[in-house]
Amino acid sequence: MALKIAKKSGTATMSKQIKDKGTVVSEDNTQEQVDTPTSKVVSSDPWCEVGVDMSYTHNLGNYQSAKIGVSLRLPAQVSEIDEVFAYAKEWVDNKLQSMIEDLQSE
């Protein structure tokens, strides 16, 4: 029996944490569904999961910091791992850069 996946999508998690002298004073986590790049499904190829995690810590001064992170997990067939990884890496990097810009403008 072949594995059938109706929709190729994964879950992205974005987090933001504010610390004051090492104590967490604020934390926010959100999730988002992300579609994988379209490709031809080869029924004989096994499925796996490709993941990318990136984070950034920003010094707010006076012993305060903000840490933001983005994580993305996508299903992929073994034959398309490199393509899906490149897509996930670019997606996570763009999302993290956007969050960094928002953080620095606050």
C-alpha cells in the first residue's frame, strides 16, 4: 500500500522571547502552515521530513535581550530533499529577517 499525501504542507513556528536580567518577561509563539514547492510525486520514493531552525538574539541594553526564532518542518520525498531544504532555508531566512526588522524598529 503506497503512502498517499493529499496536501504537501508543513508547519512553521515563530517565537519571540524578551528577557530582563535573565528572567523571561514576555513570550509569544505562533504557528503557520507552509506549502512545499510543487514537484512531481514519485510513488516509489520514500517520504521523510526536512527541517530548518534559525534564531537571533538582540541585546536591548540594561541586561535585557530579545530572542526570536523560526522553525519549519516540511514533508519531502527522498529524491527532492535538496530542493525542499533550499526552499525551507530561504523561507525561514526571509521570515527571520522580517522579524529582525520588526524587532529593531520597536
